[in-house]
Amino acid sequence: MAKKSAGPAKGYYDLADLPEDDRIKLAAHHVVVHGRVVGVTVDDDPAKVARYHRKLLSRGCAILSTEKGPVEGVVTIRVGPRTPRSSPIVQ
């Protein structure tokens, strides 16, 4: 189960203990069902980032940005709801 963290961001959840597909499913749920913009932090391995992009897109999310993460060796993928005017990926 996701643990609510005392991290800096409101509503920050530490999903590191969940399997990858469960992390993606939970993030996509908050985007698609609740209309939120969320950030998913992953290792900066290009293959892993591309895999997350594909899985998040397949669950109905729009990739808003992929940027340097809060610590060395990670990136944050910002995802939000798809809109008629949004492109699927903006980097």
C-alpha cells in the first residue's frame, strides 16, 4: 500500500515499495479520474523513462514534461489529463 510521506509536496506519496505497474496505475487514476497533475519520479535510465511514458500514455495520461528529478540519478515525469488541445508528449 502507498505510504503518505511527510515530504515537501502536498499529497506526496512514496510508491517505491509498489510494483511498477501498480505505481503507474495509481498515478494514472489520479490523473484520469480526479483530473490532477501528478509527478512520477523514476531512475534516469532512458529505457525506463520511455517505458513509463508508454504505460502512462496507454492509461490516458498526457506527458506534460520530463525533467531533472529532486536528486541525482532520477527524473520527474509530470503527467496530466489529456485535453483536445494537448499533444501526447511535450519534453
